[in-house]
Amino acid sequence: MERRGQRRLSGASAGAQKQIFLIGKLYGRKQQATMNYFSKLRLVMVIFCGILVTTILLREEIAWRRERGRLEAEIRAAQAVAREAGSRQRQRESELQQALRQIAERKLQVNTPREVVEAFPRVLPLPAPITLPAEEARQPEGPQANGASAQALAVKLPAATLPVEDLKPLYDFTLDCQACKARLAASEATLADERQKSLAVERELAAEAKLARGGGFWRRAERAAKWFVVGAAAGAIAASARR
């Protein structure tokens, strides 16, 4: 009887140990499966986050390249327009200086009243020409005649005859000259303002060109540091996922 009882106890103990072993084995497998599941889940999350970050950065880079291309195209167009405007302005200034020199030369070529009367129709055509009578020398009389020389002869300047029909055109021409002077003063002031605007536009184009190239040194350094941090973070996440 005692032997049978010992056999039963030993059998029961062996069965309990076997059950405990099986339970521990099942628990270990379950725990291992759980760990594998979370490890795979973490790997999937890391991959997903990496894909998401990469997609965002790629979209940002593509958008930046498009914006930079658009800015560069606008800058090239604006610079071309500015060059053409500057060329036209220099051409106008050259033509103006040449015209002013010609006018100054014509002023020096005409001195006497008769030369003025002869040249006046070429400057301002009038309905009737302005005429001058023939010049007559006036001889000195009395005691002055004895010691008078040829250089002492007083020449009477002739009086110009101005036709009545020329009065209105001359009056209108004078008013037109005053209007031209007023427009010239306004144009010079406008030109000065336009030069200031042109300088401001040039500075703005330079700033946009700098922006299209990626900004200044510190801006490019900041962007490079951001990419370095993103790469380091992705590397750290990948390294932790392998553990």
C-alpha cells in the first residue's frame, strides 16, 4: 500500500512538473510572440514614420525647387526689362545731348541782326517774314568832323519790321516755350524719382536672386543643420529598432 501511495505521489508530482513546464513553455512562447509582435509593430511604425518624413521633405524640396525656378524666371525677365529700359534711357540722353550741342552751335553762328532775320524762318516759320531796311552810316557833324577817324563813325542800327500777322504766332510760341520749361522741370523731377525707384527695384531683384539661390550663408547653414538633425534622428530610430 505504501509503495502504491509513493508511486501515486511521484506520478502526481511528475505530472504537476510536466504541466508547470508546459505552462512555462506556453507562457514563454506567448511572451516571445508578444515581444516579436511589438518589435515588428515598432519596426513598421519606424518605417512608416521614415516614409512620412521622407515624403514631407521631398514635397518641400520639390515645392522649393519650383518656387526657385519661378523666381529665377521672373528675375531674368525683370532684369531683361531693366536692361532694355536702361539702354533706351541712355540712348535718349545721348540724343538729347547731341541736340543741345547743335542748338548751342547754331546760337554761336548767328550774331548780327541781319543774320538773325535770315535764320529766323528756319527756327520759327511765320506767315510774313521779318525784314530789315538797308544799313545807313551816319556821318558826324560840326567840330567832331575834323578829328574823326573811320572807327569813330557811328552806325545807326536798323529797325526790324514786324508784320502784324506775326504777332499771334510769336505770342503763342512764347507761351509754348513757357509750357515746355514747365514740362521740362516736371520731367526732370520725375526722372530723379524714377532713378530712385530703379535703384530700389535693383536692390529688390538682388534680394530675390539671393533668395532663389537659397538665401544667405546662415540661411543655407540652417537648412543644412535641419537636414543633418533629421538624418541623425532617422538613424537613431533605425538603430533602436534593430535592438
